[in-house]
Amino acid sequence: MTALRPLRLPAGWEAGLSDDYEWIPLRLPPEVTRLGASTRLSIEAEYRGWELTRVRLYTDGSRRVLLRRKKTAVTAASDNRCVDQPGL
């Protein structure tokens, strides 16, 4: 099985993305069954705090998925930090 990889968003998915959340688009290959996809996404939700926002199924059997999770204080602070400043 191939690993989940972050990708760019499909057309029309950028609308309504809030800065209060972290967003990650994923592509699930055609060989991943519906049950397998459900299991993978349940694990992400349970142990990493991601929730399913959107799913798009393509004719070749692949799926594009958009996950989100609420930003924590640590994540928000790292987003506001200057790029050229090292993390402490």
C-alpha cells in the first residue's frame, strides 16, 4: 500500500478554509478500498485529531480527501513566528 501524501487542493475546495484550522489534502490510490480508507481516516481522527471535511471519488477509483484539525497554541505560535528566526 502506498503512503498518504499531502497534495494541492482540488478546484473549488479553497473556499471557506478558516485560519483557525490546519488543513491537509490527501490522495488515496485506487487500490485502497472503502473499508481501508475508512480505517485509515479513523486512525488519523483518533490519534492525531484530524476530522474529515470533504471527499471526492474519481472514476479511476482514487479519492481526494480534505482533513482539518483545530490549531493549538503551539501551532498558532509557530505560524506567527518570523521565518528567519530559529525555533527555541
